[in-house]
Amino acid sequence: MDISNSIPVYRLPASVLGTYAFCWGLVAFGMALFSLFGLNFHDAESLMMMVGLTVYLIVFLWVFAAKNAVRIGILLAILGAVMTAIAWLIQHLTIGGAS
């Protein structure tokens, strides 16, 4: 039996966690970018939460249906971490660091 094609064992956690990490990074990056360009923080937050929910649904379904969901889930988690780091850098440069 090939475990990599087993639906409930690896496909669901890879889809949920990879997509969550990706959307977390997307929302953080979008909020930082919109705030940098002068949009009110709470407006940027509301906008990116709506975008993030829509993107989460689409990407989750895509990853769940993909042939190799684990690989795509890991890739999405890495992309999410990169976007989160860039958002942190933008915020750090914009407000000047807390220390």
C-alpha cells in the first residue's frame, strides 16, 4: 500500500497547515504593504482578512486535489514564512523597531 496517496493521513494535514501558513503570510504581508502605502491599519486588516479567507478556500481545495499534496503543503508553508518575514521587515523599518 502506497502511503503517499492515502487521503486522510497526509493530504488533510498538509492541506490545512500549508494553506494556513500561506494565508497567514499573505495577510501579514498585505497588511504591512497597505499600511506602508498609507491605508489605515484597520482598513488594511479588514481588507486582507477578506482576501485571506477567499484565498484560503481556493488554495485549500487546490492542495487537497493535487497529486502530491505534501510537497505543495510544504512549499506553501515556506512561502508563508517568507511573506511573514518580509512583513515583519516592512513593519520594523516603518515604525523603527521597539528597542
